[in-house]
Amino acid sequence: MAKPFRLTDLPYLRAFAGVSAGELARKLKVGVRDVERWEASEVIPQGAKMRRLRHWIASQLDLMEGPEAWLREVKKREMKKFKM
């Protein structure tokens, strides 16, 4: 069973999708600071912001093989950076 998506996983999903915080903010029609605060678990998006974020997350996960494949791949890439 796949684990639920957490907002703290958002930077990994953005990295996998090749999207910066600024690009995601523009796509979701929010400020960059909103995206940064979500990723830091300072706030949880509400209303229309949450709906747009859920839609973007779902669209990215639909493009991938498995619901957690992106997370494993990005974490693997991150570990390689530290091993250099």
C-alpha cells in the first residue's frame, strides 16, 4: 500500500518534475513564499490553493510508473550528490 503524500515530499516531487518553487508558484497562481511555507510545514494550503496543488500533484503522479517511484528515484539522486 502506498504511503500518503506529505507536503514535506513536495520538494522531491518538484525536483523529479524539474520544476522550481517559482515555476510551481506561477502554475498554481500563488506566491513563491506560499510554496516554501508548504514545504517547510509552516502552513497547509486551504481552499482553492489546496485544490490546485492536489491537481498538480495528481497530474505528476499519473505520469509516473508507481505512486512512490519518484520519491525513491529522487532520494537516490540526492544520496549520490553527497557521496561525491
